[in-house]
Amino acid sequence: MKVRMRFVMSAWLTGMLLTTMLGCQSTPKNGMEDDVTARWYYGQPLYEAYVRSFTPEGTFAAFNENLDRIKLLGVDNIWLMPIHPLGELGRKGSLGSPYSVHDYFETNPEFGSKEEFQALVDSVHAKDMHIILDMVMNHSANDHKEMGAHPEWYMRDEKGNFFREVEDWSDITDWDFDNPETVDYLTGVLEYWVREFDVDGYRCDVAGMVPREFWEHVIPRLKAIKPDVYMLAEWEEPWILDAGFNSAYDWTLYHRMKDHAAGKIDVDSLWTVIEATEAAYGEHKLPLRFVENHDEQRSAKVFGYPDVMPYANLIFTLPGIPLIYNGQEAGAKTKPSLFEREPIKWETTASGGYMHLYHNLIKMRKENVSLLTGDLVRVHCNTEGAMVFLRRAKQQQALVAINFTGDEVTATFPVKDLQGLFVSGLEEMGAIEGETAALTIKPYQGRYLFSRPKTSNAE
């Protein structure tokens, strides 16, 4: 038997939201807003939800009844972690990992029936929201329903034993993409949920461990069913975007934010990784940016409050897709187990502050087209612990200034870096002296200046 190895590769918005008229216009790199930037997902916040932990019941029906929790937060786009029946062989915990799939064409009976899932999708769409599914294409459960009839669809070692590339993932076996029948089967899986249930796209688990050729084959087929399908890759290398994905993870920025919070690096080092990602991504490709997700520790525990505020400000004002993981907005410090039922404790002592923070950041982003679609230009700040940059769309421009410290600072920066934008407004504020502009920013907070017009409909 052959073995094929695959490489694994701000704040509280009490700062003034100031609107000024521009001294002159500039043309952003993305030019006139086109069909891509007008799509439902472009720049929009994404909410990651685990059905098992979102409600005490852990069901589709209960999730459906609580959709307004997400809608009232201001997020219109939902990513549901895997919803399928789980394997028994090598199962982790008492309930099993959602990433060990026994049957891709059914729903986990723990969550509910396919009819109840369809009712959830219909409710999401009725509220002018969108929903994507977490899909696991690299591997299945060790006892997937097709394994007995089609062992040749799976990777095996020299002795003929079923094989997994990551040994610690003891509850799964890798698919063999060298077999055309495997490709056909998994293509049918992805087509099924878009065609039959009208889901709006996929978050694809360890997408870079799946051959590029598979994605280049299947993504056009999904777009033929639904042209505005959204594809998010759990991977960080640029080739995954060239293969057809709209978004990939910005793990590097997340880890640098943690380093910065720990005092290991400065703000310039944060900017360096932001700039590198912008250079690596093609036009209209959207990095997924986050302060937590289901694989990482809770941001309320890693950063704390109010220390998390500047990092939250950052991901909600940069290009890309900002992520909220269920419970993050309540300041939850306990990460739900993937293998047990551990409902989120929505009422925490810090929930009010976190809810206010994220609600206002989401509202600001959705109401200002510059934050959704604008390009990114650094403004060189001379103040330690502060970051200043421009977001430029044709319809609107934004000036963003974030204070990452626990002290009030006055961020100073060259007027020439503003490229003629916001100069008259800053002059009216008395914030320009000679060739230098200055903005005073409260601890851990952000200051934002927006040119007119805004947009109340970000789609």
C-alpha cells in the first residue's frame, strides 16, 4: 500500500467618533466598489458558534430560538462548527469531537434532525443573516460509514493499516485524495449542503492539508450553485487563497498580539506582521482576524479587561473579517470542551463591559464603508504604544488611532502622512501644529475620524 505524506503546514468606544470633510480625495487600491466588495461577507464580522455549548439544550431548535442574541450583537454572518454525526472508534471524551465525522450527509442526533437544521437555516435567512458550515475534508472518523465498503478511499501505510498524518488525532483517519472516487465523494458532500439546504459557504478545517487540486476542482462547482458562496480556510499560506478561498487565518497577528500584551514586542512589530499579510494577500482576499477562537484560550483570560480593548479595536478596524467566538462577547473565561456538553455562562461579572465593547465595534465597522472595504496605509506615529493608520475607500476614508497602553497618550504623527486627508478637521480641533498632528487617546481606547458619507447598509 502506498503512503502519501502531505505537508502540515478600541477600546471602549467612548472616544469621539468624529466626522470631517476631506481636504482632497485619493484613490484607494481597490478603486470603485465592485461586485466583490458588495458581497454579503466582504469585511463583515463573523460569529463562530458551537451548537453543543451555545445553549443549555445544545440543539438546533434552541439555537434557533436564540438567534436574536447574535442579531442584537450586530453580527449577521454565522459559522456553525461541524453538525454531523460523530464516530465511536477512538472517540475523545464522552460525546466526541465535532471534527471526527461519521456521516457527512446527516446531522448529529444530539443537535437535532435535518428538518430542524433546515428550519434554522431558513430562520437565519429570514433575518437577513447568512450561515456557513464547518466542513472537515482532510479526514473522517475512524469508523466513517463508507470505510467498510470503500477502504480504498483512505490513506494506508506500508502494512495496509489505516493512516493519519497527525498521530495525536487518534479519532480520525485521513482520506486518500489520489483516488478519484474519494474526490468525487467529497465533492458531492460540499455540493449537497449548498444545493439542498442553501448554506452560504464553508469554513474548511486544516484546509492546507488537503491537496490544492481538490480545492481548485470543487470551489468553482460550489460557485456554479451559489455564485456568492464564501470559503474560509483554516490555513495561513497564500497558496490557499490562490486555490479559490476568500479568506484564511491570520494566526501570525494573533500570536504577535499575545507577544505584545506580554511585553515581548513593540507596536512596530505588530505593524510589521500586518504589513506582511497585506502584501501576501491578493486583492479582495480577506484575512480572518481574531483575539480568540475554539482552538485558543479565551481572550478574557489571555488579555483580560480592559487590556483586550486595543486588540479588539485593531481587528475590527483592519481589512479582512473580524471573528467573534460564542461567549467572547460576554467575557467568558472558560473555553467550552469540544468533547463534552459545557454550556456557555452568558452572565459573567464582566459581561456588560465586553458586550458594550463588541457591540459598538461591530456597529462602527458596519456603518463605515471605509472599515469594510478600504485599503490600509500606515501613518508613522512618534508616540510609543500608539498605532495610527488610514483606511481608504472611494466613498469614505477613516483615520484610526489606537492606544495600547494603560496611560493616556497624545499620539503625534506627521501631517504629510495623512496624504491631505483630515487635515482641515484636525486643524479645527486644534490638533495640528506646524507639520505635526496630535490626538489624545484615553488608556486602551481608540480615536476615529471618518469622512462623509457613511453607509448604513454595509452589504
